Amino acid sequence: MSDRPLAIAIEDLVFGYRPGREVLRVSAVSIASGERVFLHGPSGSGKTTLLGLIAGVLRPTAGHVRILGRDLATLPPSESDGYRGTHIGYLFQLFNLIPYLSVLENIALPCRLHAVRRARLGSRSIEEEARRLAERLELGAFIDTAVTELSVGQQQRVAAARALIGRPELVIADEPTSALDTDLRDRFLELLFECCAEAEATLLFVSHDLSLGARFDRVLSLPTLNCAGGH
Amino acid sequence: MLTLQLALRSLRNRRLTTILTVLSIALSVALLVGVETVRRGIRESFAGTIRGTDLIVGARGGSQQLLLSSIFGLGAPAGAVEWSTYQRWARHPAVAWTIPISLGDSYYGYRVVGTTSAFFEHYRYRNDGRVTAGEGRLLERDTDVVVGIEVATRRGLTLGSPVTLTHGLRGTGISDHEEHPFTVVGILSRTSTPVDRSVFITLEGIEGMHEGMPAESPDGWAQPRFAPLQRPGSSAPAAPPSGSPTVMPGAGPPSALPGVAAPLPADDHDHPPVTVAAAEDHAGHDHKLTAFLLGTKARAASLMLQRQMNTDRVEPLTAILPAVALTELWHSISYAEDGARIITGAVLLVGLLGMLVALYSTLQERRREMAILRSLGAGPGRIAALLVLESGLLALVGAVVGVALVYGLLVVGQGIAETHFGVYIPITAPKQLEWLYLGGVVVAGVLVGLIPAWRAYRNTLQDGLTIRL
């Protein structure tokens, strides 16, 4: 794996929303391609800020965040948006879906927004791939259901399918299981692992629930990584 | 393309708000375009009231006064024109035809027009429309009455109905010419002009009606009777309108009342009918006209004739070019149009503000959606574009529905407007001004959309990938 660039490389990262009041200071984090990393981030640990920096929505005050070797802070905003959409699949804790689009349309969105993800489908059409992923994530019976009528577990699986379509290199999951009960949570993790492996995607999984950490290749703790004052 | 699809789906998702917003814009656009259409219809109806006449001639006075009194039956004429003067000008070599008009009597508030067959031959309205009998025939005898369609409908007149005319312009009562009944011989086709609200009789009919009314002013019967009637015995007669050369008829002593009047000559009802064609032989009589219309042999002579008439040394006259007077009149009342425009503009503004409120109020609940789109790599620009597109679409659909509404109403209401208001509103393709309005509404919609778009743009930058609940 050493021939592929690091999925995430953080060097001497400093960030503050206002000058002089830094909320995040991380000296070095490297996540290799294909790794499954658990990031333990209790609330208040700067988790949201770190994810914003990795996704290129926030820009570091100092230091670098490189995604697949590219420092997003050097790109103009519109390009960093495009870079995120092309290379990162993102899963929220809740309410991942656009309410006025169907299940298939929600899954298909990244391919319609980004030509690279569309191109990675090869000869398959967007709809075929969306259906395939829906089946893969055990959503076959709900393809025609309005997204507002899906259960939370089903919604999270639709979101996972959307994060994975067009095989982005990095999948970031921000507490995706915190609203699920234990059985659903285990099944969801299992499916997510399988699909990430099939897509050869790096998984950065953020949660406050340390009990999940054992299933990952590596566990990072944000409170430990973050040397900013107060943490 | 994707943004457009998202905008459409998002609007469809909020169906009720979308429909209500479109409706409010549609109604305000309909009002705007409707007022414009009606205004144009009224203006055209108004301008089309008289066509083909080169000059309107009356006693010396204001041109608006002459136009309003002789053609629209509104207000009082400045005075009267001597028959001899009329005869003199009618024989002028540049004059092709003339229509004498004698006003002053009424029938249940409808004005009575004394004229000759020349009226039906030469009077034109709208696009070369002639005044024709829809039922019965035109004027022949001096007891004949031809009524406009509205008079016939409102008063329930049919061919053969006896008609008693009133001296003066107020209802019935003090000086009905009961001793001189007329018979309806014709009902005119609809013209959507004041003709519909007029009663036509021959000049001889008017003469016969007024003969034997000793209290009349010695000037004769054709004196315009436009001023409010006074109760007999009323001490102070109302002041005659400025320019009126005589005392007011109808304000005379009680002996003017029918029944008290001197007995009519026994043969009054029996004298042989005088045909309208014989009207030219009235030169010997000493009576007056209210006004006359004339057509020239060559249009170019109109200005020359007008100047000659306005400087007539025998009798002070006012000659006006109908088109010029109509335009002047229209301009003098155009402030009402401006008022209507301002109000409809304000209504449109309210419609657009309603859209702004509808879009803006959804922003809070849509922050989640924006964060999702952002996580999927949509830039803040695309999110702002989504909102601008939504408001642009609302305005566009609203404008189209509004225009369709106007045309729908026109199809339904055209007949009603013509029957009840005497206004013929033609259904035409949208004109430049309407297209301008429509374009303006869509542009305004887009501009209004910029406000929530800006807000959403700020939100997305602030929220980043945080989903606010």
C-alpha cells in the first residue's frame, strides 16, 4: 500500500475560528489508503472542526491537511467543493437524505454532481449502480418508498449507498450509528465494512462510543491528538 | 440541469406553499395585465366612438365641452347654432355631408337626439361601423322613434311601443310631452358607444313636440335643454351655464306644464308626415341646432374649414377635429390611469413579497438539506442558484398563469363588459407592454430570490457540514 498516497495526512495543524483562540492543534496524523480508522471524539473535543478541515469546508489557520496528497487549502473554494464531492463520501449522524428526492435519486446524487464518480461506474448506468448498491445494502424492498417514510436504519443505509456510489477514495462517517439500536448498529457496521472493502475506500469512522473501536484497524483518540488549550 | 431538477422537485415537495405563492403572483399579474387590457379597451372604445367625421361644430365654447355634449351626451353644450348658419356651412363647397344634431330632451334619463337620416348614413364608429337597425327600420316619419339597444332592453321597448319624451334631462314628471306620443319603429344594433343609450327622432319630431309651448324661450324649440329642471314656482332660477345665450327652458313659469299650456292646434297630430329628406327645407324656420358633424370632400380641407368656422363673423362657432379632441380628453383623465397603474404595481409588489416570505421562511428547515448538498460537493454558489431558480420559476409560472387568467376572463367577460358597460374589449395577442411586464415579473422574481439565496449562502458557509436540527 505504500505506493498509494496517504488518504489523510495532517501536519502541524492549527485552527481557530477567531485569531488567538485556537480550538484545534494536531501535530501529525497519517491514515493510509484502505485503512479502517476509528476516531474517538466525545462532544466538545473539536470533532466537528476536524471533520470540517478534512472535508475542506474549513481552512487551517496554520499547517496542512492533505487528502490523497492534495492540500485542499491551496485550492479555490469551488475546486475544493468539487474535490470533496469527487473523493469523499460523507455520512451524517441523522437526516442524511434530501426529503424531496426518491431513494434512488438520493443515492445517485454524487454521480450526477461529479463526472469522475459517474465515470467510475464504467458501462453501468447511474440507476443500475444505485439499484445494485441499494440491493447490496438490503434496501431492495424500499427503492420506491418515499425517503421520509424510511426508518432511521434504512435512511442510514441509503446514506451509506450514496457515500459509496462511484467509489470515492475516502468515506467519512460522523456518528452514523448513534441513533441505531445495538442489533441494527452491528449489521450496519458489517455492511459498511464490506462495501468499503469492495470499493477499496478508506474509512474514517467517528464516534463517542469506544466499544465500537475494537472492530477497526486502528483507533485514534481526538482528545489525545488535540493539543489546543483547554483540551 | 441538476439544479433545475432539484428546484422543481423541491417546489413540488412543498406543494401547498408553491401553489399559494404561484396563485398570489398569478393574481397580481392578472390584475396588472387585466387593468392594462381594460384600459386599452376603454381607450379604443372611447376613441372609436366617432370615426369618419372630420369636424364637430357647435356654439363657441370649449372643445371638450362640445365633444362631451354632442358625442358622449355628457354635460351641457355651450349654446346653440342657428339653422341658417348650419345651412350656410352645409352648402360650403368643401363639405361632403353634414349631420345636424339637436339635443335637450330625454327619455327616462336617456338623451333624445334629433337628427336626420344623414346620421345613419354618415356616422361611423370603431372600424367603419355604421349605425343600423337591428330590428324594424330607421327614421322616416316625424312620430318615429329609433332607440339604442340599451334603451330598448332597459325600458322593455319593442317595435310599436308608444314613447313619451320628457322635456329636459331629468326623469319624468313636470313636462312630459304627453300630448305628442311617439312610436318605436326601430331598435339599433349594438355599437358599444353612447348611441346604445340614445333615442333618435327626426328634427320635425322635435319641432312638433315643442310647438305650442308658449312659455318656451322665443328662440325656439331646439334650444338645448341641459340644465337641471326646477320645480315650478321655484323662486330663483339656476344660473344658466356660461355661454348659454338664453334662459333655461324648463325653468319657466307654471304655464309651461302640459295641460296648462295653450291648446295645441287641432291638426297637430294630423299634419302630413314630413320625410327626413325634407329636412334641408327648414331654412325658412327660425330654429336652432345643438351641433352638427361634417365630413369633407377631401380630408385636407378640414383644417382650413376649421379655421374658417372658428372665425365665422356671422355666428361665433367652435369647430373641433374629433381625433384631436378625443386625445386631449383622454390625456386630461389619464391621471386615473396612472393611479390604477400605481395600485396594480403595489399589488404586484405584495405578491412578490409574499413569495419572498414563503421562500425565506423555509430556509431554516432547509439548512439540513443545504448541509447535505454541501457534503456532496455542491458549492455555496449552486445552493444560492437553487433558491434563485426556485423563485424565478415561481414568478414565471405565476406570470403565465396570470396572463392565462386574464385571457380566460376576457373570453367569459367580453360580452358582459359590452352589455353592461358599453366597453368592447378586443382579445388580442399580448402586446409589447405585456411582454415587458411578464419579463419584469420574472426578473423581479429572480431578484427577490437573491435575498434568500444570499441568506442560504451565508448559512452554508457558517454551517459547513454541521447539520443544525
